[in-house]
Amino acid sequence: MRLTTKGRFAVTAMLDLALRETGGPVTLAGISERQGISLSYLEQLFGKLRRAQLVESVRGPGGGYTLARTVAEISVADIIVAVDEPVDATQCGGRENCHDNHRCMTHDLWTSLNATIFDYLSKISLASLVDNQKAKDTSVVQDQRTLRRTAACSDAIAGSNAA
Amino acid sequence: MRLTTKGRFAVTAMLDLALRETGGPVTLAGISERQGISLSYLEQLFGKLRRAQLVESVRGPGGGYTLARTVAEISVADIIVAVDEPVDATQCGGRENCHDNHRCMTHDLWTSLNATIFDYLSKISLASLVDNQKAKDTSVVQDQRTLRRTAACSDAIAGSNAA
DNA sequence: GCAATAGTTGACTAAATTACTCGGAATTAG
DNA sequence: CTAATTCCGAGTAATTTAGTCAACTATTGC
């Protein structure tokens, strides 16, 4: 479990996707434009997200990405694990070949700490982020663009909650 | 708040220090040998830990480092923040210069998530890690045969960093 | 005072990772 | 067919990680 900007990008992109997927597949070009993340980088990230079965893709015109599960079934931990390679830096890589009586020190310390952080992030679903985001949006109504987006978000939430 | 191997090294080193400081200042050379972390790298890390006032140094023969506070007053979060540069990757760096109506999305998401993780790690003190470690040590008493493996293990660690 | 010990600092470097670009191939709607 | 879009691999600049090296300062023991 690492926490880097890579994981943040992925979560941001997934949140954007979650907020819009009722209108059919969402293109990476759109996410790129809205979130200020380069298209090519998104392609890499979504390649991993797809292989982790968090999203599904539709090729061709009108294609794009959709969530492979409901927003309630996708956690922040899922996303971060999908894009941040395992790496599992317990130094001995799970094997017990560290120092003699010190071998468990780094090992147990980080495996348990990792487990707890992972556990914590597993309980934060995309659904809760969407809700939070929706609350922010409606409380800061600015112009037409925001209004349109808010409406779309409401649909997105209603639609995916029903499923 | 990032979680990288750098922070892990620092926490490991601090734990080693906490476990031994009753016998006076602990040298970096000792920590280096026991934990398999290069001396020069430890120098860098402890420079930061000292500037963050988590440790105090004693120069000259018999010198080394001691904790600047009690083990109960030092948290894992303190250590990680001390060595992992701020970076604060909210993309807009705290300023509100992100995209128009999307600016708060990444921003709020990560500041709140960061805060929660930070909060969590703030509650894990060195004292609890020390207690945990002591329990492990006494329950898994090693014998002389194990001690000889130490040298070989250092090599194993150096090699497995690539993985 | 001298020598040994140990921290302090800064400059430097190799390797890895991050964040990204480019070019093209596969797929599919219209 | 053509355009839109994902898919894929190679390449790359910037950054970070992890570590080296050398010179320096402070302290202690003799």
C-alpha cells in the first residue's frame, strides 16, 4: 500500500467517471480535459483499471469507459491497488530472510500498518465520494455549467444506487 | 501525506533507536548494521529527524542519537512527515487555481482523505510499536544458530530492493 | 594538545519511478 | 470507408530514491 500522486490521479479520474457514466461510456479525452490529466497517462492508468476489472471499455465512436461495478462496490483501496504496483516493500518481500531477531521488526510493523490503512481505505467507496462531491456542488452553485453538471450528477447517483 | 519506503526506513530506524536508547546514545553505524540501511542514507534521514526535533544528537566518542521526546509522544505520522517532504499533492498546492467548477473536486477529496490517514497514523505512537516488538522478541526467542545468518541476510535485503 | 569518535553538511550519482509523448494498431458507429 | 475511440508498446524528461564521497565540526580520552 503506497500513497502517491499516481493513486490520486486514478481516484480523481474514477470519481469523474462515476459522476458521468449515466450518459453512456465516458471518454478519456473528456476526463483529461476536465481533470487536467494528460490523455496518454490516463490511457496507462485505465489499462490497469480495466485489467483490475474496475472499469469496462467500449471501443469505437461513442465508446469510452464505464464502471464495472456500482459505485458502492468500488473502494478507494481498490483503485489505488490497481494502479500502484504491488511492490509490497516489507523489504524481505514476505519471505522470512531478514535479520535474525530483527526479521519480524520491519516485517510485522509494515504488514500490520499496511493492513490497517488498506482496511481504512477499503471502507471508503466511490459512492461516498460521489455523495460528498454532489453536496459540494449544490452548495456552491455558480453558473449554467455547474447547474447542468449537478443535474447529471443527481441522475448518476440515483441510477447507480438503484442498481 | 505519502507512504513510501523512505518513511518506512525512518520508522524502522526510529524503532531501533527506541528499543536501545536506554544504554545511552545510539550510533547510526549501529542502526545501519542492525537494520541493513546504508549509513549515509541514515545520515540524511536523521538530519531531517533532528531538524523536526524528533531526535537529539550527541557528538564525539560515545555519542549518537537519542529520542527528543518519550516514545509515547512520537507518532508514526510525525516520523513520516519529517522525512517525506511536504509535497502536498493537491495539484493546486492549496491555492484555488485549479479548473473552474472542478477545482474543489480533487482538492477537497485529498485534503480530507489525507487528514484522516494522518489522523490515524498520529494515533500510533512509537511506544505501541516498541511494546508490540518486545512481545514479538520474547515470544520468538532465537538461538545461536540463527545469529550466524545475519551476514547472509544483509545481502538478501540489498538484493531484494529491486523487487 | 592530539588522536579517535561521531555527527553535519553539501555535492554528487545511479537506479527507479513518475508523468508524460508518440506512433500506430484494433474496433466499431455511422 | 472514415472517424472516433480504446489498446499497446516504445521512448523520455523530470523527479525521487537510495546511496556515495569528502570535508568539516564538536567532543572525549589519553
